[in-house]
Amino acid sequence: MAFKPHDVIREDRPDATILLRARDPLGEVAARTTDWLDHWADVTPEAMFLAERSGDGWREVSYGVARDQARAIAAGLLGLGLGAERPLMILTGNSVAHGLLVLAAQYAGVPFCPVAEQYAAIPAARARLDEIAALIRPAAVFVEDGFALAEVLERDVFADARPIMAHGPGLTLDDLARAGGALDVTVTPDSVAKILMTSGSTSAPKGVLTTHRMLTTNQAQIAACLPFLRDRPPVLVDWLPWNHVFGGSHNFNLVLANGGSLYIDGGKPIPALIGKTIENNRIKQGTISFNVPVGFAALRDAMRDDPGFARAFFEDLDMLFYAGASLPQDVWADLWAMAEEAGTQPFFTSSWGLTETAPAALLQHEPTERSGVVGVPLPGVDVKLVPVEDRLEVRVKGPSIFTSYLSAPEKTAEAFDDEGFFITGDAMRFVDPSDPNQGLAFDGRISEDFKLSTGIWVRAATLRLEVLVALKGLAQDVIVTGEGRDQLGLLIVPTQALRDQAEEDGGALLADALPIRARLSGFTGGSAQTIARALILSVPPSIADGEITAKGNLNFARIKALRAALIARLYDDADPATITIGAG
């Protein structure tokens, strides 16, 4: 397997900032995302591009058919009056119909905004959908099932939007494809391809204007560092949602740019759906596995119980790639050992990026044996590391970085410093300060840090990951508290196993505290590391209340605001639900 060695230029500046850039040039970049589809439809028209489950097998769509259908639907979109100023909103999850529609929109020069399907499916979350629709002002709205979401399509916010569906009582994609008409439109590298909503984990969600240039540049950057992508078309069995930049921009386009095949996994790494993911991976083996850490942990657990599944999973795997958070080292080590037992050793790696960076800006493209390393700048990306307290905030600029939020000039101005670098709010540290080629490691999100009443900083993001490892099997997630107080505390989102043995108590769970105390007693070493108290939530975080983002991450600020009364209880030693560490 071919790797591009890290070759980083480091510049230490008089103002104490550090500049990093790749020495290698970027290379050739496609003008539009649809150029990839045109190329593969000409070169390998019969090759499988998109597939979704159909009964015991897969419904497959080739590159040639995908181009023909996408261009026909594109003409239909223009016939409805959609255009650069009249966007499309998509309310469905990943599907072949969804994929063909987004390609059609890009042929037609119609910006599209994919929204988390939960916002439409969960009635209590539809207020969030209204907020996004009010910002986007779509001229058309797409749903997979027009019968199931008929009520959503009738909401006031969609009064001026033409409903489109894969199947249902109204206008369908087949109708659009049969409508005919000319595909007479000019799409340039600077045309907006999509509008992606930020997660809203640190502020209200914003619409990131994502151009063709950003998307095509990013794929050229990735391929330059991972040349095996060009040698062997990637095959993915992938669940990651297309409303998020990881699944929809990184993975979808990685397949399309390199002539690969994307098998849409209808499962997810949650108890109710992980069985479907395992089934899909049994039926079809990929050459690259993308996932978030909790997804790889679930797959690891399934493969532990079924060595035959492990052998099949790793048999043809070139790369295992995690993102979204650091992969626990025990999961890394277990997967590594399983691969060795299967007689293979795929490339284990990660990268770093945000919705605003299209997404990859840093990539670990040399082999490593440790989790948490996110790598070095991709070709064409300039990185500036700015000292903040005792850490380094990462800022980036380059042709793959966004330039504007939708209808938010003040937020856009606040997002860039006086040198034009995007201010990410993430912290990094050098794996080896003397050698930038060893890469950077994620060091938490600066906005999640806070001070105790003693003035001591707490690295909340880093501490949270360490606590989750300690509470494995007991906690799905934790919220670190203590801002303005003299002790650290935890709000614990319990696993079902812990919930089953607990008793509800007005928003908190009164449970056997001994396992919690035992596992947290090792967190010592000063007030910024010592967990003094904990409380187990009986009511899980709610996507409807904005406590969970569209990506499935916790919105810590929102949870703390809505659950201020519970945090007050957490610091009340007389409250029977409070678990005091080291006491009793």
C-alpha cells in the first residue's frame, strides 16, 4: 500500500505563533464535483457506484445510469424554477434516491441543504427544522416517503417550497426525470454546491456555504497523501449521515472522486440498529471502514463474539479510519490484534477537520501505532498554531476552507483573524515538539474548558474522554461540571444496564454508588483532575431541546443551562442522589 511520507515546513514567528504547511504541491483539482461522475460514467460506465439494501441483497446503480438519471433530474429541478438563489432542502437519510438528487442539484447549480432526518421524524424536534428552513428558505423540499412525512411537508415554513419525494402522493423524482427540458446552466468552481449546518454544539447552528472548489480541492488533497485510493477504487459499507460533513462530503465524494462503490448501510452504532450494520458488513466487505469511535467499539464487541465475522471484515480492508473523537486505545489495540489474526494489517488512521474545512485539513498519512494523532497539514492548507494559556489553538486557511456563513456577516467576520485564518477553537499539541513530521494530536476544544473558583483551568474535553474509558459499561456519556465552583463533578448519562438497576428520583437516578466511586477514585492529582461528585441522569439528553446535536454529540452548554437545578443538586452533599467520590 502506497503512503505519502509527511514532509512539513515549520516556521516559528516572533509573535510566538507557529506556521505549518506541507512541502508538496497540491496537484490537479477538478473544477466541479460532477466532473468526477462524468469521468467515471465515460471510463467505467458499468461499474457499481451506489447501492442500498433490497431484500436479501442490494439494489445497485452504475456510474453510467447514475449520470443519466442525475442529469435528467437536474433538468427537472431547473424546470421547477430552482437555481443558485432558490435552494433545495433534503429531509431524508442516506439512500440511492438521496444520492441521485444531490448529484442532480450539483449539475443544475442548485445549492442543497441536507438536514438531520431526526428533525423531521421526531415531532418534538420539528421546531429545530423550522429554524433551519427559515434560514435556508428552500424553493423545494425532498423526503423519501411522502406518505410518512406528509404532516411535515404541510408545515408553515414550507408553504412556498415545492414538495418532492422518492415515492408518495405528489411529485416524485421519476416525474422530474421524465419532465425533460434543457440542462442549460453554468456551474463554476465557486458555485455553492451545498449548505451544511454546523452541529450547534457551541452556538446556534450556522449554514456553511460549501463550494465545488472546496469539495474538489479536499479530495485532491486526500488522494495526494493516500495514493492507494487512485490505485484501487475504494469500496465502502457506510452508515455515516450525509447531512454531516464526514459522511456527506468526505466519504461520498471519496468514493465518487476515485471511481469506487458505496454500499449504504441502514444501520447505526446504537443498540437498536447495530445488528443491521453487522449484517450489512457480513454480506459485503469494504476496502475502507469509516466510523466514529463508538461505532468501532460496537463492531469490536461483535467480532469478539464471532471470529468468522472478524476474518471477513478484515479480509479485504485497506484502511480503518476513525473521526469525531479519539479512538480509545483499548479498542485500537483489539482491532489491531483481530486484523493480525485475520492475516492482514490495514492502515489505521484519522484526520481532523470541521464543517467549515470541507472537512479534512489535517491527515495522519503515515502509519502509527497510537490513537489520537490527527496528523499534519494537507497540501494547500496553511496551519497557524496560536498560544492560548498553555495550549495551541489551531487556525487554518486555504482553498478548501469556507469563506462565508449563509446570511450571517457578523458571524463570518468573527470566524477569521486579521490574517484570514479560520479560528477553529480547537487545541492541538505536537506529538514530538522537535519533529513536526510526527504530527499533531487533538488537545480538546478551548470553548469547553472552564476555570474552577480557584482560577485553575479544567481541560474538560480531555478529562471527559478519560472518564468515559473508566466508566465503560456504565456511562454512555458524561458532562463535566464545576465552572465557578471549587470541585469537579459529573452528570452521567447511564447505559441501559445501569439504568435497569437504578431508581428514579426527580430527574436523577439513585443507584448503587460503589462501582461509580471505585472507578472514579483514581482521578486525582489536583483539583482540575479530581472528580469529587457525580449524579446519574434519569432523563436522557433530548434532541428536541437541543441537548443533542444533529451529529449525535452532546451540546454541553445547552445541557448545563437546562439542567441547572440538577447541577445545584449535584453540589448538595445532603441530596441522596449525589454520589460523593471517596465518601461512604
